[in-house]
Amino acid sequence: MTDSPRPRDPRALPDRWRDTLLAARSGAPGPDAGPDPLPYAENLLARWDEPQRRYHTTAHLTAVLDRIDALAGYAADVHAVRLAAWFHDAVYRPDRTENEERSAALAERALPEAGVGEAVTAEVARLVRLTVTHDPAEGDRNGEVLCDADLAVLAGSPQEYADYAAQVREEYGFVPDEAFRAGRAAVLRQLLALPRLFRTPHGAAEWEARARRNLTTELELLGPSTDPR
């Protein structure tokens, strides 16, 4: 994307986690106010590096965090949004449908233990669950930033989008072609049916039109057999 921020090195992820976690420890007087952040980063990064992943990897996590950095001014609590990014695909099995719920439950268990307060923990879990639909309510500033950051991949260049679509297909390699095409087409139609894919002013201005072109092109490439009529 021509308007992309300069990507951050994925090797910096533990530092980014530490900074976010320390900032999210509401009222904490300093870095010694809770347990060492590093083991939590190691646990999460191990999850994001599981072998069944092709798209939902640390590269995706880094991209979402980079997008949140770019959209930070729109968020009501950017630290909660960043934590939600870390957890939103922390549990990911392409053969299961409850990934977001299990990821939110993981956040609800891990964050209090890591020294994060009840209100921030609840907000992080809410945001993770919101990624089921990517349809935040009007005025949900945190939800708008997280969902826009997560969906920004849809607005890539044609080659970037093709790479993304190929990685998704790899993750669902166990699904026969015809079934995958039908399921993927349903997802694309659901996204295209949203009144707006992007809710922040930046996302709406810079990403909406490109994303809709990419989604429409992929839907056409999937073939007429995916048409439900």
C-alpha cells in the first residue's frame, strides 16, 4: 500500500508487548508493579508461530500493530486496542469456529495475572470478540481502530491482496476446492454487504474503495458456481 507506515521488525515484538503491557497497568507506579512481561510475550508469540498458520502469523500481528500505531489518534484507549491486537488471533485453528471466543477467554485469564486492571481486561476481551463481525457500533472508537487495522490487508495492492488470499487458502488446505470456494465467497459477500468496511476517517478515505475492488475481484475469480442464486 502506498500509504503504509514503514513496517516494524517482527523481532521487536517482545519490546512492543512490554511497552504496551506496562502502559496498560492502570495506576501502577512503575515496571515492578506486576510480573515480568517477557514470559507473557513468549507464550503469545509461540501461539502466533504455530505450524497451522499461514496468514495469521507474527507478520499479521506486526502489520495490525503497525496499523494501530497509524490510527492511534482515533482510539479512546490505544493501549487496550494494542492488547486486543495481541490476543485477537492468539487462539487460531482454521478447523474451528470459536477462535475469537477462546482468544477473548485467554485474555480474560492472562491479563489480570499480568497486572492489568479489570476495566481494561474487559475492554480487551470485548474488542477481541468484536473481530467476529468487524462491525463496531457507531462511536465505538476502540472498536473502529482495531477492526480497521485488522481489515487493512484488504486494501493492499493487487499482488499484496493475492498473496493474502493465497495464504488464507493454505490455512484451509484441508478443505476441498469446491467447499472452500463456496465458504470463501460467503465471507466476501458478508464483508461487501457491510455499509462501510472501514470506520475511522483515515480508513474510510484511504482503504475503502481499494478493499471493495479487491474483494469484488476475488469473488469474481472464485467463479459463478459460488453464486447462491
